[in-house]
Amino acid sequence: MSAPQYEADNIFAKILRGEIPCHAIYEDEHTLSFMDIMPQSEGHCLVIPKVPSRNLLDADPTTFMWLMPTVQKIARAAKRAFHAHGVQIVQFNEAPAGQTVFHLHFHVIPVYEGTELKLHAREAQDGGHLAHNAELIREALKFNS
């Protein structure tokens, strides 16, 4: 069975091309981070590579040398910004595993003791609230070293 091909019309590819807006947090030459519009917790955001990759299974291994430092940077900032007790990093590969957007991405999900996560990809959050949360993480990034 051959692996599915990357589809250039996925929502994250459209975000990268500027066709769809996002609540951006951080961007560099290789990566982009933005708020998840259907967060599982306060501060839930995403980190994606700019290079087309369907998921971890087809990505060029060199993609991760740029991607993982950004995941770490965003995780630290989100934890700080939302006074989270921990951070869950989640990455799905193919639909049976829970992948709903077929562009490689990492979920950065602040977690709080005694608070259960919402279900994945279920309920959209207000854009104003997402914009505010993005600003909180951008401010926390100023303290990352």
C-alpha cells in the first residue's frame, strides 16, 4: 500500500500561503506557530514546518532540526503565559490516529492539575479570545532564553 500524498490545499498550507488568516504567535524561516482554533485547553497552540510534509511518516528528517526547537520554545512560553502545571505535546499521523489536517503539526497543550482536556477538534473558540491568548504567548516569548 502506497503512502498518501501531501495535498497542497490543506488548511495549514493555505495559512502558510496567506490565503487564510491565523492568530500567529511565532514565525521564522522554517516554522510557524499559531493558536489552535478548537483548543483543548487555555493556550493550546500549534507548530508547523513551512516545508510541505503530510506528517511525521513522510517528513524529511532534517525538518525536525528546525521544528523541534520551535516546539520547545513555544511550549516554554505557553506554560509561562498561562501558568500551566505542565505541557502536553501531541502529534497525530493519519486519520485512524486522529490526524484531521494533513500537514505535519505539533499540538502544544498547556495542562492544569485537576482540569480535564476538552476533546480534540470539537468546539471553535472566539477569535478575540484566541488573539488575546496569542498575545500572551508572544509576551512570554520575550522571556525565553
